[in-house]
Amino acid sequence: MKIQKHFAAAIAGFLFAAVSVMAAITTDYDRKVDFGHYKTYSWGKIQTSDGLWDERVKSAVAGQLAAKGLTEVPSGGDVVVAARDAIRNEQELNTFYDGFGGRRRFFGTGMATTTVDNYKVGTLIVELFDGTSKNLIWQGSASNTLSNNADKNIKSLGKNVQQMFEHFPPQPKK
């Protein structure tokens, strides 16, 4: 019976780890905007909960914008880029059964053990505004479980921002 408990705990841990490394990436944009005429960008406000992350976020986003053909200018860009984060605590309840009686409890005296896993989820939101009208033209967000290892979080940031800008600039519908 102990083997079943350990096996169930290992499977649950593996699934939690697999879900934890997969970020939820979403993007949206103004369908009326022609992104083809944007050539330059400048930075607006970058606000993260950790000052060290301001430059990391800026660097990751700048790399993607440069790869898409936009050039950074100190001010007055065609596009103004803003970025912010939100970090929240999450809990996951995991219940394991010892194999006797199962969930229906038709026979036997089964035991259930419930554990609580606490973890942090971080969301990065990047917004692009038209430099002239100041209207929001594009928004991307990436939510992911944060590790206690800063190097893992930095690597995850790079991958998440790359996925966020994968289909940028949006192509006009034909």
C-alpha cells in the first residue's frame, strides 16, 4: 500500500511540474490598426514588483521588437511600450487514497490524505500604444508558476516573451 501512495504522489508531482512549466500566453490587438507603418518604439512605464526585473523585462521585450524590425528611439516612437507584472499566491489541494474502498467507499475502510501545495504565479503584461493617439493597439500576457530559483525564472521570462511575440505584428485579414 505504501508503494501505491508513493506512486500516486510521484505522478501528482510530475503532473504539477509539467503544468508549472507551461505558461499561459494570450495576446489581443486592435483589428483596425495597420501594424505595417510602425517602425520605431520608445519605452513608457515598466513596473515590476522587483526592481531587478525591470531591466530583464525591458531586455526581453526589446529583443523581440528588434527581431520584428522595430527600432528603439529614446522618445517619440511610433509605438510606446509599457510592461507590468502581477504576482499572486495559489494553492492546490491534492487528495490521495490508499486503495481500500476508493472514492465510493462500497467496502473497506479507505484512508484519504490531502496535502496543500502553495506556489506563486506571476503574470507579465506587455502593452503597446500608438505613439500619436495613445490608444492601446496590442496587448500580450504570460502567466507562469514562479520558481525559487531566479535563473529558472529568467530563462522562463525569455521563453514566455518570445512566445508572446511569436505572431507579432498581427497580419491584416485577407
